[in-house]
Amino acid sequence: MTTCVHLLGDCSVRLWGLTSRERLGRMLEKHPGARLCEAHEPLPPAGSVLLLREDYLYDERVLRGLLDTPDVALQDPRDGSLVAARLPAGELAGTAGFDAPAIGRLRRVRPDTVASGLQEQLRKFDPPWVARIAEGEREALERSLFDGAYKGVTDFITRGVWPVPARRATAWCVRLGLSPNHVTAASYVLAILAGYWFWQGAYGAGLLAGWIMTFLDTVDGKLARVTVTSTRFGDLFDHALDLVHPPLWYLAWGMGLSAGWDAAIPLDTLLWVIFAGYVAGRLCEGAFKFAAPFSLFLWRPFDSLNRLVTARRNPNLLILTLAWALGAGDTGLLLVALWTLVSTLVLAARVFWALLLRRRGAELQPWLSQIDLRAEGHRPIVRLFAPRSGLSDV
């Protein structure tokens, strides 16, 4: 049965180009069992209704939790005020509002009652939240929404270098009306250009195109999340590029060096090591699913630390960039091969250990789901991998 979602009050403040009603409308499109009602649409005579204050920003996890949990009233943890209520429509007697007698019988809940803090897709822990929207808080709310869209466990360049410029680029994309797929399409063009220039031995131009591509690869996902425009096609469009282009770049880099290659290790052998190591590394990540239903890089702090530097595109591109700057492109490729081999062996060892523990009956859990932010939030590793959006504190 469809749950009718009614918004109470009004709010004209735009966050990342969207009003509260527009944002909630896009969020609810992912829930086929829910429908956003028009502003003056009457309550249905039967069925379930979800009342939401329009002047509030809702965490996707909290919204999903409310739709899945009947007979609850959500309170703002900061002041205890009612923010949302889910109950049978018939109990409201045709009037949508928190002053209806039926609201008083509902179980009071908080965001962390109806939603988990672990975000496996973004590989991080961030307490679920609701936040009041006010014009004076617009900039802070937009920044928090962007921070909340960022992955927690990823490589050290994406984690430490890209956030500030990526937020500005995301704002430009919103102002220009660009969609995430526009940005991803530009990434495809740059990835092809980088590969072409590597093959031609024009490493400076190729590296410039490559780094811009990696930057845009950060922007498109954040743009999709802050504007609630993520789609299945966009996800496939983006991940197909992420999966395919790195080994092709290394191959092109090697072809650019082939005329003058005089290292002891044949170039063909080196490229096969990189390609096989890359594929094996990806297979290791997939094989971990036989031991636990979450990413290998969430298992233990070591695995999250390993993800910062493991032989993925950005760390490898940094190796190649430094080697090119020193005039040693061939050494750069040798180091990429070595690092790919080491990283893959580490991943294989971790997967083997996880499968062994699973076989012995152990129930593996992601370490981020077991931390107590109040007691452990000061620990550097927790602060690094559990970056908070800040929306639970607004």
C-alpha cells in the first residue's frame, strides 16, 4: 500500500539549487511505496501517511527508516520538537498536523532509532540526522551536505586533496545546470586523451588530462548526491570508466616508452604483471564477499589504512607523475608494477584470512560499525575514517 507523504509548513530556502519539496520529491522517487502529495491535497481516507516538516532537511537513511516503521513520531534531538510522524491516515480525521490527538500515542523516536550510522556505500560512519533549514544556515547546510556525500574510506588524494576544490566545482556545476552524467562524459574524454598522449610519449599533457579526469571523477558522484540525481545508469556509466581505464593507461604509458626501453625486465612482462595484478586485486575485493557482505576495506582499521595507498589509480598516477618529473618514466612504470604486485599480495592475504575465520564460524563485522563516537571520536583513525557531515550537530 502506498504511503502518502504530506509536508507541513513551507520553506523557500534552496540548498544546492533545490527547495525542500523538490529535494524530498527526488528522494521519494527511490521509494515506490511512497508518494509526495501536493501542497493542498487532502489526506486519503485510508492507508498510511507520513507527515514531514518542510523546513527540515532529512537524511536519506532517516527517511527510509520512517517509511519502514509504522506508528512513530520523530523528534529533533536538539530540542525535542516533532519533525515527522508516521501513522494510519484514518486516525488524523482528515487534518494533517502534529496537534492531532492521534500523534500523542505514537512512539517517540530519534534519527538514530530508525537508521544506522554505518554507510556501507560511502564506506564511513556518520550518525543519522535531521537538520532545520534556515536561510542563515544555508552555506553551512550545503557544506555539510557535501561533506556527507564524501566517501570515508578511499585513497589519500581523494580524501585529503580534492574535497575543497571539488565542493567549489560542484557548486559551479549546479549554477551551470550540469548533470553528473555531463561531468562523467567529460571524464571519458579526458581519460581517452590521457591514454592517447601517454601512448605518444607526451607524458606532461597526458598527466594533466589524467589528473583533471581523476578530479572530475570525484565531482560527479558528489554532484549526484547533493542534488539527489543518482541513477542506475549514471552509476554504471561512472564505474565502467573507473574499472577499465587504469590498466589501459599503464599499457599506453609503456607503449610510449617502448622505443627506448632498455630495462632488464622486458616491457611485455612488466605490463602483464601490472594487468594481472590489477585484475587479481579486483577479484580479491570481490572474493571477500564470500566472507562478509561488506567491503574488504571496512573490515579492520588496517584495511581502511591500506585503502589509502593500495595500488589503485590515484596512488599509481602519483608514482608516475613523480617519476616523469624526475625524467624516469621507465622507473615509474617499474614502481607501479612492484606496488601493484605488493598490494595484490596484501589483499590476497587479507581475503584468505577472512575466509579462514568465516570457515571457523566467525561473524565478521566492519570496524566502523563497532566504534563509539562519544568515547572514541578523538582517536585520529576514527576522525580520519568516520568523517562526520556535521548535520547531526547543526
